[in-house]
Amino acid sequence: MELNMSKIKRLCSPDHLRNFYEKFGLPRLIISLFLLGLFILAFIMKMDLTILLSASLDRIGMNGLLVLAMLPTLVTGVGLNFGLPVGFVCGLVGGVISLEYNLTGFTGLFTAMLCALPLAILTGYLYAALLERVRGQEMMVGTYVGFAVVAGMCIFWLTAPFRNPSMVWAIGGTGVRVTITLYEHYSRILNDFLAFKLFGVTIPTGLLLFFGFFCWLAHLFFRTRTGMAMVATGANPMYAMSSGINVRRMRYISVMLSNTLAAIGAIVYAQSYGFLQLYTAPLYMAFPAVAAALIGGATLKKATVGHIIIGVVLFQTLLTIALPITQTVLQGTDISEIARMIISNGMILYALTRTERG
Amino acid sequence: MPGNSVLELKNITKSYFGNTVLKGINLSVKPGEIHAVVGENGAGKSTLMNLIFGMPVIHETGGFEGEIFMDGQAVKIDSPRQAMELGIGMVHQEFMLIPGFTVMENIKLNREPTKPNPVSKILGPSMETLDYQAMSHDSKTALEKLGLEIDESAYVSRLPVGYMQFVEIAREIDKKNARLIVFDEPTAVLAESEAEHLIAAMKRLAEQGIAILFITHRLDEVMACSDTITILRDGELVKTLVRKETSVEQIAELMVGRKVERGHLPPRSVEPSDDDIILELKDLTVEMPGERVRGLDLKVRRGEILGIGGLAGQGKVGIANGVMGLYPATGEVIIDGKALKLNDPKAALDARMAFVSEDRRGVGLLLDESVAVNIVLSSVEAQNKFLRRTIIPGVRLLDQKAVREYAMKIIKDLDIRCTGPNQPVRRLSGGNQQKVCLARAFSLQPEILWVSEPTRGIDIGAKQLVLDLLVQFNREYGMTIIMTSSELNELRRICDRIALVYRGKVAGILKPDASDVDFGLMISGKQPVKEVG
């Protein structure tokens, strides 16, 4: 008993607590506590926690890659990739191409990714070239590039030469529909891969494995020569230059990588959601991803795979469980959509104010 | 105390974080006197001036000891504003002017004469209209006092650089109570004819009874205009001289003079000579702001330690930065008979050169990364070292075991005090950070090592260790070392030859045991007594 007390004393000692606090950071602490509060509230309201948890896991896997797409640009100092929609629409194009040939299952999924890849690399290069010209304002310019690309793609979707009747407008016969179901193709194929139930919570094994695999790749990548060069570029461009690193090239590579991850992330997102959402749907795709990365502890100076994972888990769990709870608490009113906006944008705002600037 | 001094400093002592930069300074300036303060970089001139002008940096670092008297009255100067109220003006080294304003707007900035108007009657004096006529008149008077004819309504951005300095001075003397004006290296950015003009203006001001404190390192200017000369060295007042009773040589000697303890350096089997040149710079120009190199020629002997000295802003720092491709350079760099591709850091590294930058935190280190990463990263990037193969061909990962072992070894060899290879370098002391920078360069196994200001900002014990390391690199590994430093003393301690840079060119090359007079003269652009090969 005495031993136990001393252990608790040590754990609660100011030094230990401060150390933990410094490592974890205030924002994450607040959000974790808030999350805990929500879970307690949900329990009191006698809500079904297993459903909430299952949905959270779903959303974590679904958004994971999009948040991971923030990593390369953060690491090289290009900043948060607010131009995420650029890569996202590449993924959508890949998805539509795969549908055009009626491919199903994993064939369909991987064909979509393979088709999206060259597109993402190409557009990533062009996007990087643009960002290079506006050094120092990448994030703002990126936001508008994202908006512009989505708008431009609206024209593409309307005139695209796709023929598969399941996705073109029923009347007129040209142009793809706003929302295309993947039900007969590869809807939730990753989610259901090796999925199982644990205490009533559905674990989307395939989805989480896929995200985990990419995190692992990213982790390894930052130990290659190129990866380390990117870290150095972001941490101190002059150091990088004096080590013979081509700083400009690293910035290009980071934007192209981010774009590619966004494209693959878009396909993963769509298969989990069950629909391809075209036209203006990708418009605000960047913001939740940005918020998640920041909440995870990534800053414009330093970001790691760990930050990304913590961020996506905290942010998506919070978003997922906050909605049904507000709905239950404020019964009778249709507050959910408003609450969703307030919570998600509020978090972005909060995270951005917490950003330590160089 | 003598009542006729405008300003009198008594026993001024100032330290930054335990590092004493001014020790017991006594100084007094009479009305109409031009008092020159000379000294090398780091002698304490700027600190003294900041103190007189009440710059916040002094108070943020714990204030100072001693007293300041003006007209025999003890005063406290806690802010530049108070200094101005007491009649102290300051002309800065860098211009503090607003380019988009006219000359008179700059001169009268924040002290504009105003006229009331209907709006100001309601909303108060801050809405009053500027009285341009009065402004123009005042500005003209001030400019005339300087003997300068420029249009007071011209925009400052259109003026030649030399004139901007005069606008600053005009602003100071326009202040009605101006009694003492401090000139902080006013001629540093001026051409020779402009400098002459400025000195004439200073004399004119002195005739009108304004006391002038003139900080400079150009000895001919000191001799041309000052009445009294105070020489600072290492924060101590060496001597106050009357100009008429002294000579340039005496000042030069006092400025530099100190016992050089040249340790017993280990001998070499072959002494470097002009027959074996490893590196030659021909007509090198480097566009490094504040440290421009303008058509410099230099030959470096294989295996020597060559020192590059000179005052700040003369271009000595630019040389290494230009050769290593960090700042735009033109000219020729020939290494072992082969021309180096300029403006390409990778090419410089491939030519077996390495560089320890003067900007330790800005260029030399990744502050948030570990000691080990800092040491090996350049070698990984430039030479593909510390990588191991993986099962995928062409993909190689950092060999963390090898990195750790290497880092442990070099930490021990260079005696880097840290908790281990994983400690972030931000947490290390300046001296140990410098050792990490040296380790980084050393890991590249260079034939030519450029080292800039290796002892800046580190404590005395660590300084000696760093210098010892350089000697060790030179003797044991045969590295040719080119060391740039503002501290002549340390150059004289370990270098074989010392090149002094003035105005972007090599003024001459001296042996470390050359006389203080020669060093003092050459460093301030005076022709040397004799040159040695």
C-alpha cells in the first residue's frame, strides 16, 4: 500500500506532470479532456457507445490518408497543403475511370488508384511550380488553387466523355452525375476486409491496416536520404543548402507526394463513404484535414507521423461523437448540421491560433 | 566634477549574462568637442553608445553600473525618448528613414508643426493639419547648418545613399535642444568624397557648440577631425589621447595591442609553401549583404592554417560563403588546378571542402534535431554515407546503428558535452553547439576546411578547446584550414599567415608575429609598413 502511494505521489509530482504536459501539449490535453467529457455525457444519456466507437473508427480510417497528405509539405516547410482538393479530384477522376469499365472489388479499387497516380504526380508538379513562385504565401495561394481546381473540374464533369449509363446523367447522356454510388463496385471494400466485432464495436481492419501501412511507409521514407533532406529543408533551409541539398527540388517532391496521398486518400474516402461525390463536394476537403494535423501537434516547423495519427484520432472521434450527443441533448431541434459546422470550423480556428509560428 | 562637460560617464560597467563587456569606463565630452571612440569589433563601442542612448537592450539585460552626468547633474537614461529629451541625438549606422516620405517629412517625423482646422477643434489636436511651410523652413535651416543643398521636398528613396546620412543628421540637429550627437560609424556606407563631406559637416556642428561622439574604426578620419580620442579594447578604456599629441601608429598599436600567447604549436613534417598551392581565388566577388567581397585574389598553401581577419562589414565573412555557394559569387576558384563550379553548394562539397558557418544557429545547425542527426546529415546528403541497403533495390535507409556508433565516437573525440547522441542541439551550450558544427564538417573528411568565427558567442574555456581542435585537424589529418575571425588575437595564436581584408579585398598578408602597429594599420585600411609573403 505504501509502495503504491509513493508511486502515485511520484506520478503526480509537479515535475512528472510538467514533463508529460510539455510532451503532450495543451491543445491535445484540452481536446482529450473534452472528448472524455463527451463519452461520460453519452454514457449518462444512455446512448449506444458501441455505435459511436464503430463510427469513429470508420471515420479515422476514412480520413487518415488525407491528413497524412499534410505531412510532406509540413516537413519541408511549404506549410499545410490547403490545396488538398487538387489531389482529391485526381482521385475522383481515377475512381470514375475505374467505374467506366465497370470494374469491381479490389480490381476496381486498385485500378482507380493506378489511374489517379500519374494524374496526381503531374498536377502535383504543376501545383508545386506555382507554389514555388509564391514562396511564403503557399497556404493562402493553395486554398484558392484548391477552390479554382474544384470549379474547373465542374466543367470537366459536365463534358467528360464517360459512357457508362450508371453514372452519366439520365437525361441528355453526357456528363457525370453529382453523386455516384459505388454499391456494385467497391463500396466499403477496405472497411469490410477482415472486419470483426469486439465487444460490439466493429473494427474496420482493412481500412485501418491500409492507413497504418501508409504511415509506416512515411515513417521509413523520412529515414531515406531524400526524406532526411526534406526534414532538413523544412527545419533550416540554409543548413540544407550548405549540405548540398537542392532545396527547391525537395519542395517540389513534397508537394507531389502530398498530392499523391490526397488522390489515394480520396479513393479510400469514397469507398468508405460508398459514393463518389463530384462537382463541388471536394471544395472544403482540406479544412478538416488541416485541423486534424494541427490538433495532433504538428506545427509549421515540425511534424511527424505521430502527430498525424494522434490528430486524426482526436479530431475524427470528437466530430463523430459530438453530433449524436448534441442531437440527443437538444432534442427536437435539427441542430446537428449547425453544430457540425461550429465544431469543425471552431476546431480549425482553435488549432490555427495554437500554431507556433517560426 | 568639471561643470563644463556636456556628458560625463563615471565608472561604467556593463555585463551581459556574466560576460563583462564594459569595465569601469570614464569619459567626458565638452561642448563643441569631437570625441572619437575607436576600437576593434567587440571592444564595447556599440554597447557604450546603446547605454548612452538608453536603448532597451541595456535594461532588458539587467542595466549597468556607474553614473551618467549631463552638465554636472546625475541623470538616468532609461529609454531613447529620455535621451532625446536630454538633448542626445543619434545617427545610426543603418539609416532609419522612411523611403516613401520626403526629406522634410523625415526630418520632422513625429515632431511636425501643426495648424488647427475645423475637424481638430472637435476631435482634438491629433487631427490638426501639418504645417508644411514651417516644416520646409525648419528643414532648410537644419540642412543649411550641414552645408548641404538638397531639395527638402524630394523623396528620400530618390536620394543617393550618401545624402541619406545627412538627412538623419539634419533630423537630429533640428531637435531644438540638440546638445550631443552620437555618430555610430557614420562613414561605413559612404564613398570617400561623401565621407569627407560628412566630416566637414561634423566640424561645422562642433563649431556651433554641439558635442559630438564619433564611433569609427577609420583612423584617418579620426585624425582628420577629432579633438580627443578614446581607445577601447576588450571592454576596457585603454587610453584617452589628445589628437594633436598622437599618431596613427600609436592609436593602431593601442587598439590591437595585447600580449599574444602563441602556444607551442606542434611542428609539421613539411611546412606549407608557395610551391604547393591548394586553392586559388581570382577576382572573387560575393554578393553577401553587409559583407561584400569585391574582386579578391588569394592563394592558399596546402596544409596551412590561413587566417582571414578584418573589421566587420569589410567582406571577410563573404569569402567562405561565396566559395561554398551560399551567396551569389563570380570570379574564379581553382582547387588543385581545377576550376570550381560557383554558386553550387554541392559542387563545393564534392571538391572536398567543408564549411563551419559564422551563423551557427542560422546555417550550422538543425536546432530541434538530435546531436547525431546534426553531425551526420551533411555526410548522408553529400556523400551517401551512413546508409544501408534494404530488400528493395535502390532504396537505402539511414543506418541508425552506424550513426549512433559514429556519433558516440565523435562526441568522445571532440569532448562534446551532451546527455547523448539523441539530445536536441538546442539544449547544448554555445561551445558544444560549435563543436557539433565542427563535427559536422569533420565528418565530410574535407581537404579544405573553411571556418568562420569559430569562437563567437562561446565562453573562454570553450574558445581554447575549439582552437585546439582546429590545430588538431590541421596537424593530424593534414586539413588545410581557412579560418575567418574578427578576433585578431585568436588568428595570431594558431594561424601560419593572416590575410587582412579591407573593402572587399585583401589589404595584405601578415605573419602572426608581425607588430601590432602593422595589424592596426592594415585592419583600418592604411597601407602596411611592409608585406610578407
